[in-house]
Amino acid sequence: MKDIVIVGAGPIGLYAATLASLHELDGEVLEGQEIIGGQLSNLYPEKDIIDLPGYKKITAQGFIDALKAQQESRPNPLPIRLGVELKEFKKIDGGFEVTTSKGTIETRTILLTTGMGVFSPRKIGLPNEDSFSNIIYALKDKSQYKDKTVAILGGGDSAVDWALMLSEIAKKVYIIHRRNEFRAQSSSVAELDQKGVIKLTPYVVSKLNGEKEVTSVELSNVDTKEVKTIDVDAVFVNYGMVSAPTSFPVEKIGPNIKVGAFYMTSVENVFAIGNIAQYDGKVKNITSGLGEAVTAITKIDQIIHPNKNIPVHY
Ligand SMILES: Cc1cc2nc3c(=O)[nH]c(=O)nc-3n(C[C@H](O)[C@H](O)[C@H](O)COP(=O)(O)OP(=O)(O)OC[C@H]3O[C@@H](n4cnc5c(N)ncnc54)[C@H](O)[C@@H]3O)c2cc1C
């Protein structure tokens, strides 16, 4: 049986994992997504954070990279299991049986750092969308699109970045946005013209045509309702991310988890910290969540090792 299962590898779960190693706890970290970093990596990786102790400024992704490097530098780092989502847990003798999307784990304590929940890409929202294999939500290997005609949906920085990247290799690149103004940096938007990307605005996708693959996309003009169809080899969707919180069998305050002393939930030896935790005076930011991790991990060490002289600093 593990000492601890930490659920979520956002900033607070990552720091809690470092502390758990410092306390020589045996455990693992479950992360429902294929990447670590929570809101920082999914929602605002390029933003400069200016309210963290010790940094004049650091990008959100830079801070996650620093937390990961610190976590990995420990001699006994807790393994982080990516793509493993906690589904539920139940009490067993001496601890809990945790059911994940990839099997079960037995653990004496659980630390929930599940924040806003697991993120996934926002879809177009058309009924037959999932039946096509060439609708892509994350650009990984652009070389596959050499000499192809591709359509990128979205108007933010990363949609424009994808269009610019693909324009280096694809035969024809369309970028389709429902407004005339892009939300991306003006220098990148100007580059779209220089690189020959065809801007179609203000258009939305109204129909996807094809069998197993989309072969053409029907577009509807938001202002005039005029409809046009373009032939494509692939469609890239960049409409941002949506989060899906998991519900756990603990007492809640609204969508969040109610915690008491030591950030323990209504279930003994199940703790919650970071954005998911709620109590009087709660501040939902990174620094306050990091502090909560210190208290919760110290308490968990006391539970696991009742006779140990627990260190306060190292
Ligand atoms: C636009 C924006 C800007 C911000 N700027 C700042 C700032 O400048 N300074 C600041 O201090 N704070 C800022 N914040 C707030 C900060 O991002 C949050 O306080 C912080 O992300 C909370 O971290 P967390 O680890 O608790 O949760 P999250 O960052 O939400 O991470 C939770 C992790 O848990 C995973 N997870 C969820 N459910 C499960 C499950 N069932 N199984 C497995 N894994 C699961 C998720 O995939 C995710 O990786 C900002 C927030 C936003 C949205």
C-alpha cells in the first residue's frame, strides 16, 4: 500500500510531490492529461507571472518547468503517471482503493490537487465531428501535411502560430475565424499575409463533408449568411480548452471541496489543496496553494510516521 496518491500535476500537485519526496513518502502522482502544468500550461503558458516569491517575473510554463526540474532532482522522486485520471475512491482496511482510468491503487492517504479539472480541447460542436480522422486538435507533426490543403479554425495566438508553421510546408493554408479581427499578436497576423495564408473572416464552419475523412468544409458568413465550400485534406481546430471536473465523495462548497484543519476533507485522511479546496479566507492563487501543500504533506507524514520527528525545514 502506498503512503500517498497525489491527484493532479498542476503547480500545486507538482510542489506537493517534491515535498512528499523530502518527507520520504512512498507514492505517486496521477495526472489525467498527457501533459503536466494544469491551468498554467493549458490556459496561459506565455503569460509572465509577477506575484511568485523570488521571481521578478517568470512565464507560466517557465514556472512549471522549474517545479518539474525541482521534483525530478530529488533522489526518490514520486513517479508522475500521465493520462491517468482518478475516477473514484473507497475506504478499505488501512486506507483507500483508488480507481483510475488505468487500474486501481491502494494508498493510505489521498491528496487532491485537481484544480479546475482535466482539460480537453474545445470542439467545433457539429454532430458528425467525432467520426472524422483528419480533424486535429493538437499540432504535433507538421511534416504529415507537406503539400496538403489545410484549414485552421480559430483566431488566437496559437491558431495563428499553427497557420504560420503549416504555411512552411503545406500547399495551401486557410485560417477561418468568426470575427474580422484576430486576437493574436499583430506582428504574427501581418505575417499571415506575407506567408500566403488565406484569411476567411467572419466565417464559421456550418458543415463537414466526407466519409471517414473530411474532404470539404462548408463555411457560413456570420454577417451576410453567404455559404461557401472549400476543399481540405485536414482541419485543425484551435478553439481553446474546456475543463471537466471530477466529482469525489467528499463534502463540497459549490463546485469546490470543503476542507478543515490541515486541509483535510470530510473523509479522514483525504486532503484537498490548491484551487479545488475551499475554506473561509481562501485565496485562489499559486503561492497560497504552495503553502497549503506544506501543511498537508507535513500532516500526512505525521499520519504515516506517528513516531517520527518531522522536520520543519531541510
Ligand atoms: C488566465 C489565468 C491567469 C492566472 N494568473 C495567475 C497569476 O499570475 N498568479 C497566480 O498566483 N495565479 C494565477 N492564476 C491562478 C492559478 O493558475 C491557479 O491558482 C493554479 O493553477 C491552481 O493550481 P492547482 O494545481 O490547484 O490546479 P490546476 O492548475 O487547475 O491543475 C489541476 C491539475 O489536476 C489535473 N486533474 C484534475 N482532475 C483530475 C483527475 N480526476 N485525475 C487526474 N488528474 C486530474 C488536471 O489535469 C490539472 O493538470 C491564473 C489563472 C488563470 C485562469
